[in-house]
Amino acid sequence: MKQLSYILITVIMTLFVLMTACNNDEQLYDGPTYVMFSDSLNLCPVFEDNSIYEVPLAATKSAPYDRHYGVEVLQTKSNAIEGYHYKLKSNTVTIPAGKLATSVEISGIYENIKNSDSLNIRMRIVSLDNIEWDYYGVETNVRFKKICPFSINNFTGYAVVESSFLNNFSRVRKRLITTEKAEDDENGVMLRG
């Protein structure tokens, strides 16, 4: 009798779970339209070819028309110089009709940025409409980081290897080794010692 009760309870619970899992009601946002940067901090890599980095910008609702916004660089909160350290493709962006996102295109100027530089800009979305959500705001910070070209020779020579695996079997946690270019792999290194 107990076994029959357990089976009956299991069947009822399974049916209940299946009925609630098959509910296809989607939860859609139904509030005011806000526009914001997708993140409050962006790390913009600056390569030798001065490639474009896209800072994403998003809206909470789509619209049946194109929406245009200004993008302002806040000079008092920035230390990178436009035209010298970076270039903005445009100070305006457009979210196309029916879409929720676009991006601000920035390219760093490789030859004007030093490896030790700590450069950033603070951007703000400008609009005549009230698009600011108090929780997220309309500003973002973009940090520029110079990325040196890849050279396998930067990874050859002496190196310190640290391993928790080694620590499990001996008291040695760090070890000095040498590395050299692999003969059969142009982007590989061999570890010696």
C-alpha cells in the first residue's frame, strides 16, 4: 500500500512539474525607454593596425524609427587626447528602427601610446529625450591598452614556473627553467629543466 502511495504521489508531482514547465508566457519589459552603455568600463585594445573597437550601446525597447544620439567625451574626466591618442569615428550614433543596440566606434593611435601609459576617456550619451535610467546612468569609461605585436622570442629564455601540483609532492612550489622555440611549431615553446 505504501508503495502504491509513493507511485501515485510521484505521478502527481511529475504532472504538476510538466504542466508548469510548459508555460510559454514570456516576460517582456514594459516600462519606459532608456538608453545606456552596455558596461560601465571598457578595455580598448590598441593594435599596430589601429583597428576599430566598438563600445556597445543599448536601449530597453525597440522603436519603429531610427533613433539618433550624441556621444560626448567628458574632458574633465579623461586624460587621453582626441586626435592624438584616439579617434572617434563619429560623435553621433544611430539605433536602427526595430533594433535595440548599436556601438560607438573608437580607434587608438598605436604610435602615440606608450606601453606605460594609463589612458582613459569618459563618454556620455546626449539626447533631448529623457533616456537616463537612474540605476545605470548614461556614462562609460574607456581605457586604452597598447598591445604589442606577438613575437615568439618574447617567450624564450629563462622563466619561473609555479605549480600547485609540484607543491603536493615536494616542498618546491616555484622552479627556474629555460624555454626555447619549438622546432615543429612556429608559435610553440619547449620547456627545459
